[in-house]
Amino acid sequence: MCNDKRRDFLKISGQTALLAATAPLLNMGYISAAQAQAANNHILVYVFLRGGWDGLSIVVPTNATRVKELNELRPKTGRIAMDQKTLLKLKDGTKDYEFGLHPQMKGLHGLWKDGQVLFIHGAGAKSGNRSHFEQMALIETGVAAEGVNTPKGTGFLNRALLGISPAAVIQGVAVSSLIPTSLKGSKPTLASTNFQNYFKQTDASKQLRDIASTNIQGSRDALQGRIQDHLLGTAPANPGSADKQLTGAGRNGIRSLDLVEGIVQQSAGEYVGGAGALFAQAERVIKAQKGKTGDQAVRTVTIDIGGWDSHFDQRQMLENSVAGLDAALSQFAKAVLPGGNVTIVVQSEFGRTARENGTGGTDHGRGTVMMVLAKKGELAKKVLTKNFSLAKSALDSGRDVKVNIDFREIFAEILTKRMGVPKKLINQSLVVSGKTYEPIFPGYAGNEHKIFKGA
């Protein structure tokens, strides 16, 4: 195994080594009998649009009153106003939802007409923060407001994965160069933008898997030494506790090899563009989970797509960015949603100012648009708003779309009703067998919107 592969292997193994001291988790199973529902293979795909996308250009009001308000904020003579005639109207038979989609969202518009997309307007984190990095951190740690203690600096998705199964196995995969904050924590995770190049099948990796499957009675030190010999080319003369922990860590690292090899064996559709390449990887990850349940299944996949910070020339920037996202996301949805075991959430850290700025763009704002995608027939709603208004008196600080729907309200329903997370764990700690599981959304006291049928 070359040095690069050794470093990558050790990077994953190092995460699991931290868990070796809590080895009972490996055999603990689910938190409670009520968690039997979690032994399914439902997967949450979390798409984060980094930069703050302009919800008012994505899902545009068409109601006469809202249009008048919008025209005052974004005059037709300006550079960012959307032409009402070009919008893809959100109409369902005789029902008019009084919004229209950006004209480059034809793929998602088709899925919406089939009942597979929910648009949520005026959503976000109810903090007053307009810093990209600080707002991302608030959202991804799940606290959503300054002054709330974050459980050990972990991400809300990592805590959710522990709530599904505390076993120290990889169940979160990031299609990105780094693990996003939402997936950081004690649960092992994996990140790559190109799994085909992450690990390659070699004699050394095959030997490692052979070692992992070997049952050496009463000889953990011998197994540890053999693993280290393959990883580093040497084994310590007197292995200590950390070296012994590497045995368990090595087993999980070897599992990661199998996970990655399973991913690269899958085919994906012909996607185009940078966003398309990421969704192609995500499609392979999901296909590789077929037939897997419980601890063996990946349960969360994250995708990061940047480039939404539209301070200037917003209209042209969005033409390109929205077209790329629509093509990739709609193709991905058609590939993975029919099985009924995938829910997709699309979110940005915040929206943009309601009023156009002086450079043909918008600045950091507040409320924006979230999307939830699911199999046809599963979503109970098609458009979700709460007291949505663009009147000056209704704007946040007189300048932004107000956040009237806490993003955690959407995730709480998905995590409990699709992913099998205990409802209590959403905002409270759970103690099981002497171990404390931290709340996913500390301090949360939101509302349920019943976005799924039969929920």
C-alpha cells in the first residue's frame, strides 16, 4: 500500500480509534426497542448550497399584492427583477399556489407537478447572523441561534446517526473534499469527491480484508501487529493500549475499503457540469446500499455546492448556477427516488436582501427557499409558507424575507418519520446503558408541518 493510501486509511481508522474505548457500542444495537424502525435503509441526502441563494429569484411570488411589493423592492427597470411571463407557474389543476419557478428549473418543475418536490419559502435559521461561516456553523451544529451550547462541537447529522445506531461503523458519507460540520462527531464518516480514486484494489488491501475476517482466539496483539505491519511496514515491540485500539480501528478502516469498493462498482447516469459530477458520486453511494439494512447501510449522504453569493450580476450568475443545479438534481432525483427509501433536502445558509443593491445583485439576507424531494405520493404538501409577505412592515429589519419556518422543523419530521430517530432525542438528551446521547437540536421547540402523507 503506497504512502498516500496508508495516510487515507489511517485518517479513517483514526476516527474509529477514538471509539475503541467505548467498545460496548459495537454490540449495543439500537437505542431502544422502539428503534426497530431504524433498521431500515432510508437515506437522507442533504444538499447544502453554500453562499446564500436568493429565494426570491428561485420561487417568485405571482400573487398581485406580492408582485406589487416585489416591484417596489426590485424594479423592472433594475437588473435582477424576474420577468413574470417567463416563470414556471406553480399551479396544480385549478389550485394556484401563487408562486412561479425560475425559468431554468424545468426539470424540478416537472417533478413538482408529479408531487415529488416541496418548496418551503421563508425558511432558515432564526438567528440574526449574516456571516456565511458563522451562519453555516449555527445551522450545521443544529443550534440555529447564538448562545445555545453545542454538544461537544458536533454536527446535527452525526448526532442523528448515533440516534439511529450507536455502532461505530461508517453510516455518513460526504461527497466533498472535507467532512462538513453537519457530519462531524464521534460517528465515523467518509468524504471524497471521487471515490474511484480514493482507494484502488491492491494485494495489500485484499490482505487487510483477509486479516479482518480472521478469527484469532485470544490473540488481539497478534492481529494488531499484523494490521500495523501492512499499514506501516512495522509493528511495535511492546504494543500499548493505543496500539491495541488500532485493532478495532483497523477493522473499521477495512470496512471503509469495502464501502468504497462497493461504491465504485456502481454505475451512474451521464451527468454534466460540476454539480453533476457530485450527484453522480452520490448516486453510486446510494446504489451501493441496495439490500443493506441496519448498521451495514449508509444512512446520510451530504453534497456541497458553492457559488451562490450573488453580490453583483445576479441574474446572469443565477441563470448558469440554477440551470446546472436543476439538471443535476432532477436527474439524480429520477434515479434514486423511485425506490422510496430516499429523501432529499436542499438548503442554503441564508437568503438575500429583498431589495436590489447598487451592483446588480443582492447582499446577505435572512429567509430563503428550502426544498424537500421524495418519491411520488409521499409528500403531503407542494408549497409551504407561513405569514409570507414582502410588505416593508413584514420584512426582517426592513430589508429581508423573514424566517417564519425554522429549518429544524423540517429536519425534525424527516429524522423521526423517515430515519427512525427517537422523537425525544430531537431536543432532549437520552441516557441508555449509562451512555448519554446528546440532543440533535438543543433548545428546539418548533412546530410540525406534516409534510408527509399519513404522518
